[in-house]
Amino acid sequence: MLPDWSEQNVWRWLFTFYDAQQLEDIQKAWVLNTQDSKLSKTLHLVACLSTEQGQAQHLEPGFHRLEAGLDTPHPNRQVLLTHCVGQVADTLKELEFEADVVSLDATAAPCNRWTLQALARCCRRGTQVWVQPPPESQETEPSLTVLLSQTGFVAYPNTPTQTPALSPQALSYTYNPKWYIKTQRRIWRTPAQEPGHCTVVGAGLAGASVAYALARRGWRVLVLDAAPMSAAGASGLPAGLMAPQDSRDDSPRSRLIRAGIALTNQHAQRLLIEGQDWAPSGVMTLTTETWHPSGAWIRPGQLVRAWLAHPLITFQGHTHVARISQEGTQNWQLWDAQGQLIHTSSCVVLANAGGAFELAKTCFTPLAKLPAVEQLQGVLSWGYREAEDPNFAKHPVNGHGSLIPQFPMPEGWAWITGATYEPFGNKLELHQHHQHNLERLRQLQPRTAQALAETFEQNRVRHWVGTRCVSPKRLPCVGPLEASGLWIHAALGSRGLSLSALGAELLASRIGAEPWPLSNDLAQHLMVDG
Ligand SMILES: Cc1cc2nc3c(=O)[nH]c(=O)nc-3n(C[C@H](O)[C@H](O)[C@H](O)COP(=O)(O)OP(=O)(O)OC[C@H]3O[C@@H](n4cnc5c(N)ncnc54)[C@H](O)[C@@H]3O)c2cc1C
């Protein structure tokens, strides 16, 4: 029997196993059964894959948010899929949400007491659980039925099991322990906010990605920016690179960047024009001599505009937010510098880079402890080139600095290299920035540097200047600043393209109490409430 989809707007369905056909069947049944509803609905499927199943799909151990191929025919229906590759018991411990429905297949992986305890942590009182029991020959002592009962799962033996996710032999349970549910582990869960209205401050990569993640879940989002148009800050660079970061110990930062690039690539594929707005070019990292096929160049402004084009998002420029305050316990007020009220909203996301940390300080309520961020200025050097120029490599390279050898600009093909990385007080002259960039280009691509030396010397090189907001951990700050509806997504540093979509998905998942795109172990490196 399928759940009654009309009961709630978000359904979180956890599979302790992986079966592509069953996931597809659920998705189809959900679309069919919710088509009469006017409300926006999200179905979030989480499937556990063994390492071998992951390998077959080219997925490394860990969590993977998948978007491609899951578009539904209805604009206000969204299906999200998270694949978790690894041992089921380990995966269950890394999940940070409460499932509405669970499909548990004891024939696919052994189910012991510890697995069931980890599963119970992912259930709320009332979670519906479908269990495919093991064949009699594989029954253990105590039996699965006994273990389920000891862990708080109550059987409903008479319920017919017509769910497309399991065979008719499946048993129906509900998580309803006789005891008070408590946990000794650190819980990062926030209460689910139903889709409503949200105001986002900042229309760069951080703000636009959050607005898009929320709009896809049915939120109406107002995006405010001090500038007249979007992508007016650091996100306005002509072209930027997404390149994985190699580290000997595969550090959390390296893993986060990899997960982020995988997600941004999916967004780019869905929303941007290949060859014009971005290209999955691959990147050669010269410091480690590694070819990264997932690397890509992107024109960030195009991605920002594509995200903001969602019909539920409204952009309002010329709106500088100078102060925030809380009205009662429900609403946040946004004020301009003249003391005029701009807007009141029950959900506000501060996504205006360094300004987010300033705005957080204007609020009287004690907020989460925020790190001291740095503003680091940078200059990119760029210029136009002939389409066929043998002095340029075919693909981007990075190391100390980077070179995108070819991307389209309004007047033709362009190259871009840099960038410098200077604390705000360091006042370098423009020609000094260019000189630094040329020096680094000589290390990266001597032939290209030689070919461009004259352009640099004769001041015919163009520049783009911007400021990065950088946290001490060199990772974004994501999460709730206050229990009731004030959030932050900022300090994207030099990695806005790699990390904005991932941070936005994490934030939207927390706002809606949905499955996260990352294991909690990895996500906590981004959390402001950690
Ligand atoms: C020189 C340089 C090169 C870079 N190269 C790359 C690269 O190759 N790859 C990569 O991934 N990243 C790169 N980055 C980093 C990337 O540009 C940033 O990480 C990203 O753009 C940050 O996005 P954001 O939305 O946080 O900030 P921003 O894009 O700066 O957006 C903040 C927005 O908030 C608005 N705002 C600020 N205060 C207020 C207020 N009080 N009220 C209303 N609006 C406000 C601003 O007008 C602005 O539009 C580079 C950055 C620089 C400077």
C-alpha cells in the first residue's frame, strides 16, 4: 500500500538497499498520485548502495545528490535522489533526517541489532516501514521479527503490501516504541519549515543558489541586492574554474569540493548552454600532474541568472539592507540605511558575502558564533585571442593560479588567467597585479606566457577585479543563525563555483528537514552551528 501522499508536502523515503527499477516505480506512482494537488510537493528518495553497486555507477563511497533524469512532468513536483555508497550500518549513522517511509530489505544485507538501532535513529514515531524478511534458511537467532520488536518497530500483520517498492511478502511495521525516544548523539536536525515566503539578501552565487534550491521546493523567494543587477559582486567574473583539490589524506575540504563540483556540473548541464556559458572541459592540475575530468569552466553570471530565472523567484535590485531585527518570535525585519522597513519575512537567508557577517551583528538577538572572515582582493588578467592559436593549450590548467585558454565573450574568444590574492589593505597597482599573473602563467604555461608577454608589457591586457570573502577554514559558512528562520550562506572564498550549489542544497535540506546532500560527518565542516 502506498502512503497517503496528500498528508504532507515533503515525503522522505529511505531504502536500505538499491534497486533502480523500484526507485523509478515509486517516482512514477508518486507523480500519478499527487497530480491533482495544487500544492508543491517534494519526494526525496535516499538509497543505500554497496561499494560494488557504487562502482558500477562510477560513484565513490559517500553521499551523492543526483538530479539528472528525475525531472517530473509537473513544474511543482520535485523528485530528489541521494545515493549513499558504503556499508548500510555506517551510512545510517551519517544520515541526518527522519524518514516518513522506510523500505528495508533483509535479503540484500544482513540486519543485526546495530543496523536496526541505526535505522531507528532515522525514524520518527509513526514512520511506516516495509520489511522484506530474509528466507528461512538465512534467519538468525534472535529472528528479525524479534529484533524489530526490540528496537521499537511494531508489526501490522494484516496490512496488504502492494507497494511497488517491495514484493507481496513484505511485512508492514510502524516505528512506535513504547519508550520515550531520545538519543545521546549530536543531532543537527532543525524543525521542518513548510514552503512559504523567503527573503534572500545577495544575488551572487551564494544567494542565487539558495533561492533556486528553495524555489524548487515550492518556496516563493524574494532576492534583494544593493546593486541594480544580479552577479554584481565576486560572482561577476568573466569566467571561473571548477577544479578538484588534491590532498594526500583526501581531506574534508577535498571531498567537499568534489561533491560540490559533481552537483554544480549537474546544474550546469540542466540550465546552461554548453560551449557558451560553460564547458565540461576537464582541468589539468600541474602541481600534482593530475588530469581531472570533472573540472569545468563556467561563466558565473550566467549560472546566477539561470538560477534566478525560476518562476518562483523575484529579484529586486537597488536594495541595500543595512540592518535586521526580529519582530516577535516569528518574523525578521530588513531595514535600509534610512531606517525604512524594506521587508518582513519569517525566513531570511543572509547570502551577501562579507556583508552577511556585518548584518548578523546588527541584530540584537544573540546569534550563532560566527568566525572572523577576511576580505581578499584579486585581479584576473584576460584578453581576446584568435580561435586557432597554437600557443594556447586545449583545456584549462591550474596549479599556482589558473588559465582558462578559451571561452566565449561578446566580442569573440577570450583567455583568462590569475588571480592575485591580496588582503584588502595591500594596495597593489594594477600593473603589479598583472605582473603577478604573468609570472604565475610562466610557471603554468611558459609558451602561452611568452606569446602574451607583449600584450602584458604594452598594457593591452584587460582586467577584472573582485573581492573574496574567506573564512579561517577556507570553507563556506552554512546553517541557522537563529532557531526561528534566520540562515546564512556565505564565505565561499575562492570556491564559489564548486561549493555554492552544495551549500544551498544543504541549507534548503535543513530548512525543510530533508535528507542532506552530504554525510553529517562532512557537512559539519560547513556548519555555523557546529
Ligand atoms: C579574482 C577572483 C577570481 C575568482 N576565481 C574563481 C574561480 O575561478 N572559481 C571559483 O569557483 N570561484 C572563483 N572566485 C570566487 C567566487 O567569485 C566567489 O566565491 C563567489 O562569487 C562568491 O559569491 P557570493 O554570492 O558569496 O558573493 P558575491 O558574488 O560577492 O555576492 C554578494 C552580493 O551581495 C550584495 N550585497 C552585499 N551587501 C549587501 C547588502 N547589505 N544588501 C544587499 N545586497 C548586498 C552584493 O551587491 C553582491 O551582489 C574568484 C573570486 C575572485 C575575486
